[in-house]
Amino acid sequence: MKYIDEFNDPDLARRLLDEIRSTATRPWALMEVCGGQTHSIIRHGIDQLLPEQVELIHGPGCPVCVTPLEVIDKALEIASRPGVIFCSFGDMLRVPGTDRDLFRVKGEGGDVRVVYSPLDALELARRHPDREVVFFAIGFETTAPANAMAVHQARRLGLTNFSLLVSHVRVPPAVEAIMTAPACRVQGFLAAGHVCSVMGMAEYPELAERFRVPMVVTGFEPLDILEGIRLAVRQLERGEHRVENAYPRAVREEGNPAAVRMIEEVFEVTDRNWRGIGPIPLSGWRLTDAFRSYDAEHRFDVTGIRTEEPAECRSGEVLQGLIKPTECEAFGTTCTPRSPLGATMVSSEGACAAYYLYRRMNAATPQAERAAREEMNPVA
């Protein structure tokens, strides 16, 4: 890749769309797994340019959105304690817990800091040996190597005041959960390219064969996504179900072996609860026994957490691809980026946030349209 413009070329986009139109002879439903792909699709109107036979279903690939409410509440409890520096990526600060968020904790005096890497948090632990520094380690396979490296470095440096609050999740078990759900309509997947750049593609052929669905590893620019759709539709029309790599500039068959080794040294597979979805077996990671002393849940003994989701929030159905954001009655009215009911409205990869940001209010109420205008143009 030389220039990003190469993957936004309108002439090439039209050619790909023409190929998709000429290939699709019946209705097909594809799921883009990654929230970053969802935002690109909505931003560029890709779903509106596709022929009516091809539907895109938004998947649960937003790590902020699927972080369990119980873990959010544990983060709020730890961040509220004296002597703690609680570090997180910025998009976690607005995610609502049961009755507040990290911004509220910060406003009430908690030392909550936005960092750009877990190694930034590690440096804070080195500079403040009298404070407990906790990094909120969320994400899919993409962020796991850096979080594993931070713990590995903490042990090497002998830092005992550093820990992770871990909520890592894995894509393949989520795909299995989607395909075994009774209401599943998914016939093919656009697999997340950045996940495969770390883990490789070895886990996907078995899923493609078992559920008889094509899985196309896809990037994030408009032409990446259109090419992924083209290949998936071509497979469906031919009755094929295999893994294809439409993102070869970033993804190799074996992924990144060094990153995988680091993950396997520090983390072990565990069951994980997904916000809005529920428990998925073997769908997450936790620290191994060798690194358990760096586990913030154990270090701070956070227990007795009671959680309660807002009854009117349907973000779980959005994450499962059962509804579009505009089908939720709260979307754009009682749920906006300033007053979110669920994480899908505030995460930079959330489907609700994408629909709100790019004014996809087509099925929403007039009140939602008015609220969106006022929030985006508060002076008007």
C-alpha cells in the first residue's frame, strides 16, 4: 500500500459494485464482525450502495460494547479507591455502568487517566511506586499482545504496583455462538483483518466447514470491504464455504507468531460473559497462574457487585445482529452519545454510535431526528 487514497477510488468502487450486482442472483445476508468495519460501512454508505439482494448484518466485534457490565462496575469500584491510578483507553470512560461511568468517578476525585498504550500505564507505575496503577485491559485478539507484554515487562522490572483488569474476548467462539443461535440469519462472514493479522487464519476453516459459510478476511477501507463482499457473494452463489484472504497486505496465514507466543505465555483461555449477549464458553482470556499476582480482580478483591441493565436498552440485540440500531425505541431519544443507555452508543466502534454520528435516523422517530440535530448543533 502506497497511499490510502488507493482504497477509496470511486471508479474501482463502481466496478466492484457492478460485479456484486451481476453476481448476486438471490438474497444473501453477510455479517461484518468488526465494529471498525461497521463504522466504515455506515460512513461511506456501502450498505446503501449494495444491490437489494445483499444485506449487511452488524456483528459483536466492538470490544468496548461487549465488556460485561459486571466488569465495568468492578472498574468503577477500583478506580474510586484511594491510592489508585486507573488507566484506560478513552472510549471506555463514557461507557455506562449500573449507575455511573469512569468520567463520573474522575469528577468525584478518582485518579482516572486516559493512556494510549498499556506501556504508558507501566511507566506510571514505575514513576509512582507509592500508588497502585491499574490498566483496563479490554479487547479482542488485536490488543492482547500489548497487554501481555506490559505484564511481562512489569515482572521483568520487578514492579509490584501494576496490575490489569482483564476483559479480553476471542472472535472464533463468538462466531460459533452467532451461528448456533436460533434466530441466526447469517450466511457468510467478513472476518476482522486486524484480528487475523495477529492470530492468523487457522481457527476459521473448521468454522466455515461446520456451518457451511464463507469467511472472507477483510480490511477496513471502502474497497477492502467491497472486495470482501464480492468474494463472499461469489462463494455463496457457487455453493462454496471456505476461508479467503482479501487483506493480504496485512494478514498472513500464520499471523504473527511472536505475538501469539507472548499471548500464550501470559494468558490462558477461559469462559467469558459478553455484555448484551451472555456467557460464551472459551471465549476469553485471563492471566495464567504465573502472572495471577498482576490480576486486579484478585488484588483488589472486588466482590459483591450487583448489576442492572436499563430495561429499555436493546444494545444486546444490536450486537447479535438481530436488529438495526434504529429499530430500538430509545435510539436517538432517551439514548444519545451524551446520555447513553448502552455501550454501543458511545464506543468508537459501536453500531449505534455509527448510525447516530452519520445521521442514519431513517427508521427513528421525529424526536430522535430533532435530538440529533440539537446535539450536533447545540447553538441552533
